[in-house]
Amino acid sequence: MSVVEALRLAVQGLNANRLRSALTMLGILIGVSAVILLVAVGNGATVAVQAQISSLGSNIIYVYPQNSKAGGVAQGFGSGSSLTQADVTALKDQSQAPDIVTAVPITGAPGNLVYGNQNWQAQVQGSTEDFASVRSYDLAEGSFFTAEQVSSNARVAVIGQTVAQNLFTDGTDPVGQSIKIQRQSFQVIGVFAAKGASGFGGGNQDNIVSVPISSAWAYLLGGRGKNISQIIIQSRSSDAIPAAEKEATAILIDTHKVADPTNPDFQMISQQDILNTASSITGVLTVLLGSIAAISLVVGGIGIMNIMLVTVTERTREIGIRKAIGAKRSDILLQFLIESMFLSGLGGLAGIALGWLGSIELPHVNSSLPTPVVSAPSVLVAFGVSVGIGLFFGIYPANRAATLRPIEALRYE
């Protein structure tokens, strides 16, 4: 018997019991669509996290002071105070660090903001004129502060979209207005374009106020030293990040007079490190979601085996007649295997269509979820597994049909 003939007989057999065949395919349909949809959600989460991490800046490395200790107890990450302006100057020296484009100091300040009768809490960051370009912040309006304004302790500020929306609720143009930060007056000279959440513990990137670091030191931190909470280094390219890290490490070990290079008083983490960690987490999540959905495929396969066993029992006399007129064992085996695989393959195709449709509609149903990204490999694997399940769970019923003795089969009523 040819495969085409076996396929024709399979279609006839399934068509004779349409409702039962449809219900049997339903298990495979649900399994395949679930695998495709959940893997697409996992892929979407990976893409979203990667985009959010990339929005933090291009080719950047974060340098934090080592954790401080109080009473022998380690404080929070980067809670020390070992970074200085001299470190920033050394890192920007192209003769010592050719792979570093620039280095930007960051200091945090209390963020109690007031405009008129409105008040808001936001992260206030003191930095230099390179902050916006290094962190990939675009301006929706106005301008960013200049090097002259940094050197002159100018009381100017650039605010994020969230700050603008919550302080200027009456629709007033923020640029040119005066706001109070910790009771100190600052003039708004620009508004950042929206960026959204960083997606990796960085919070809302639009809930920010950027001021000259000299102004933060002078007016917001009470003039108590020139503390730097972190330094952001920008390398010349993504490929140059490892080289830039080595150069920065060597420079800081030298400027800090570190006796033991294996135990420096600073910590360093690159954007690529964050991206790799996030991708690893979302990758595991994707595999987990796909594995959970694949359980329903196994359940669907058991349903196929059950129905095929019933089919063999119902068609025992037919099998006996075919064997009596010369059908070989391989012909009967092929017939029922093709029928089982056709059943699961058809369910798999329907599942692909349903999964693809679900990935399109899911963002409309729940906008908080990342936009699903359907990948060709997940579709091919899901369909291949569905057909494979039909083959695997169809072997026993097909073999049972093929081993029936013609005389006993003809006696079956």
C-alpha cells in the first residue's frame, strides 16, 4: 500500500466519525496553541527587557563604590564613598584609556519637588553635561545644561515626562518655570522625551530630575563634600566594553592606591553583563512556559491513543477482510499510523493558527503583558512534536491492528 492510499483511507475513516475526530484533535490543538502562545510571550519578554536595558545607554559600564559596613554589617550595594572627581578625570584621559569615550559622575539627592500647590517625589541626579548623551536621553523640548552651567553651580534642571505631568497639571509649559527641589529654587530649562521603565530594577526612567552635579553638591546636599554615588563609563563600541573595563579597573586601582587588586574598593558591572543576566532569566522563563504548555500535548497524545484503540476495535472485521484478500501486516500498520499522524498533524495546524491569532489578540486583552513574538522555530517544533506524538501514541494501536489474525478478525461481531 502506498502512503497516498493510506492517507486516503485515513481521511475516509476520520470523516466517518467527524465529531469524535474533532474532539480528539482538540487536545493537540490546545497543546500546540498553548506552546506557541506561551513561548511567544517569553520571547516578547526577552525582547522588551533587552530594549529597556538598551535604553539605559549605549555601551556603558557602571562603577560603584564598594559596600560600606556599619558595626560589621554590610550595607546596601554601592553604599560606600570611595569614588571621587579625580577618578572621573583619570577615566576621561584618552592616553590612559583609549577605549573609553567619556565618564560621567552621578550623585543622588533627595527628590521632594514643588511647583505652585503641586508636589511630587522623583529621583534627582546631579551629573555633568554628558549625562543625556551617555544615558541616551532625548529632549522633548528645551535644552540640557552646559559645561559652563556645571562649573558655575547654575540652578537649572531638566525634568522627565512623569515629573512634568505631575507638577504641571494645569498644562503650563514647564520650560522657563521655577520649581523647588528640597526648598531650593531651580529653573526648568528642558524636558526629557519619554523612555519608560528600565525593566531591570531601574524604575521609571521618566520620573527623574537632572541637575548640574556642582549644584547638587552646593544646594541639595548641604555642601557636605563632593560625594559620587556612581560613575557611568561609555566605551567606544560594544566590542570595546571588555577592554574599557580593563582600562577602567587599572586606572581606579592606581588612583585609589589599592594594595590588593583582587579586593578593590569599587565594583564594576557592564551593560552587557546586565543584558546577559536578563536574557538568561527570560530564557529560562520561556523554556519553563513552553514545557508547561507541552504537558497538554502529551495529554492530547493519550487521547489519540485511546481513540485509535477504539477505532481498531470497531474496525476489527474490516481488518480481517483486508488481510483475507491479501493485505500485508505492514499495510495495516501503515494505514493506522498514517491515520494517527494525520489526526495529530491536522490538530497541530489548527493549533498554529489559534496560537498565532492569540498572540495578536493578547496585547488587546491584557496590555500589561509584553507583546508576544512568535518565532518560526517554536512553530516548527510545536508542529513537529504534535506529529511525533501522533506517531508515538499511534504505534501501539496500529501494531495491535496489524497483528490481528484474519480468522479471528472475521469472527468479530
